[in-house]
Amino acid sequence: MGAAPAGGAQSSIALAPGVTYRQYDIPGAHGPAHAHVVTVDLRNSHVRLGLLYPQAVAAREPVSRLADAEGAVAGVNGDFFDITETQHPGVEATGSTDGPAIAHGHVLKAAVPDGQRFGPALPPGTSTRDVIGVGVDRRARLDAMALTGSVRTPAGRLPLGGLNQYALPVDSIGAFTSDWGGVSRVRATCGTDTDRAAPCSTDTYEVTVRGGRVVAASDTPGSGVIAAGSTVLVGREAGARRLRKLFEGEPVRVTHGLVAARSRIPYSFALGGYPVLRGGEPLSGLDDTTAAVRTAVGIADGGKRVFLFALDGAPAYRKGLTIAEVAAAMRSLGSVDAFSLDGGGSSTLVTRAPGTGAVTVRNHPSGGVERPVPDGVGVFRRP
């Protein structure tokens, strides 16, 4: 174990084999903060980590509901997400996350361009492709994941620029599958690679592929649930012009996946955010002035021990911590690597006491009630 955190930690409460919960105070530059921490020992074969999500990329539910639906013994909220579209009147916010996501080894989505992300400014050297995840070797690690894929047509292969993401790169083609949900796909053609608030593209095209052939086309991105086995291709600018060359009945094959930058071990689950601690040292350029309620995940013991960390949003603690202070707090827990997740009104940590039904929200959400979120990190008891 790492050194005892400042503020005098309370005794740990056992939630399941290898899973404990505790809370403690942290003195911050802007006032006291109160932390809630779940420690997970992945060396115990009876526990695992996984992605909490509402079975659709473009959907949101409170963490407590996600945890109850999947039987998790604990969980925290996850990645930053597209919560509002005030800069694009009439365009529906998708609720989809900024970064990549993998659940049960299945790739759900890729990352939006850095300039399109909804979250706060990224620390130098990080991007929307950064993830925290657990490999099939049951070790947690930090990584970065880039989209790989193509659209194969009789005329040649077209590069794939997006997968189930709320913002596509300019001139690209994005694929949407049944994992997306029923939310409108218009937002994917708004903004630019460097300006989230730029107008929506007026040059778009959408093609539906089913059974390996084009079955429908439209000049504007649509909405509604995508049937299993179907893929909707959305193009903007040059991508739209390429899709317009396809005709109904033409054979088309779409392939996609995520390529990890640092590990060859396949991931069982992963989600986005950004690193704040690597190799026991905080990243350079971390903000040390803006305090807020925050959520983070820490990794220790070569990826075999994980800390789920969320600050309390009660009035007495609502000023929270700066990102630099979060990195220090994660290191004081014993983390060698740490990763920041969405904060503010999204910060939520839940636990399920042994033998009880519903989970309990341990921290006080800063908005007074739980905010629906698109994903989170869940802790599960294995048979």
C-alpha cells in the first residue's frame, strides 16, 4: 500500500473479495476537499473491472442505475461527453463521449478530433485518443487508441475517419453501427477539426449498408436505431462526394477497429479521459489554479491494483481540487499512473454493501442530484 493519504483515512469497508471502500479529507489550496475511494485488487480472481454504459453509445443514465442494471459492486462516472449544443441551434446533443470506448472486448467507438472535444483543455502531450483500460491479462494500464478501418468499394478503398463518434474530421467518412443508438447523426458533421463551434457542414451524404450492399442513401444524416448487421456511412465535404458515387445494390465492405499505441495485449475494456500521472510523476503543464469536484482512476502494482477516486460535491467541499492536486492525491494513494475522468456535476461514486439490493451513492453530486452520464468504470464480483 502507498502512504496514508493526508487527512486521516477512515477504516476501509469490504465490499467484495479484493474490493474496499473508504473516505477521507484532503486539504486543498482552495479549501478542504473530501475524497471517496474504492480500491480494487485485480490479483484476486473474484473481481474484475468493466465498462458501465447504457447499451448505446449515444445515451445517458445515472451511475447508480448503470451499476444496478449490470450488478456492479462499485463504480464511478467516466469520460467527458457532448452534453450541450448551444453553439449549433437545432442540433441535438448526442450524450456521446469524447474518447474511445471498449466493452467486453468489443470496440464501441473511436475518439473525436481534439479540437471538437467537449471537456476542458487537455494537458500538453495528451489527446482524445488517451484511454485507461484493462487488458485480457487483467492488468490496468494507460494507453492511446487510434481508429483503423476502411470502406471497400469496387472502385477502391476509402479511409474511415470515424466510428460511432459525435464529431467527424473534415472531409471524412464515419461509420455508425447498432451500438450508436437512436440519436440524430447530424452533430457528426458540425464544427471543424480545430473549432467545435464552427457551423455544420452543408455538404453531407449518408449511405446505409446491409448484407454487404448499399440499400439506401440520403443527402442529410438521419436518426433512429440502426438495425444489427447494418452500417450507416456519413460523409462530410470530400467524404460526402466519395459516398455519392456509390449506387444502390453496389457491394461495400466496412471494417473498423482500434489500434493501441503502447500495448499488444487486447483490451477487455477501455474508456477515455486524460492522464495526469505517469511513472509516478505528474504530467508537465497540469493546471494548478482551477479547482473543481473531480473523478480519477489510479493504477499501482504493475496494473494489479486500481483506485477509483471521486470528490464530494457537498457545499462544504464543493471547491474541490485542481488537476495538479488530484495528481498529488493519486500519488499519495500509491498510484504510479493516474487518469482524470469527467468531473463537476458528473462526479459520482457508488458502492453496493454485501447482501444489499441497490447501490448507494457515496459522494454528494455537486448538482444536488445524479447527472446522467454515458459511461463509467464498474467493479464486478466474478463467480
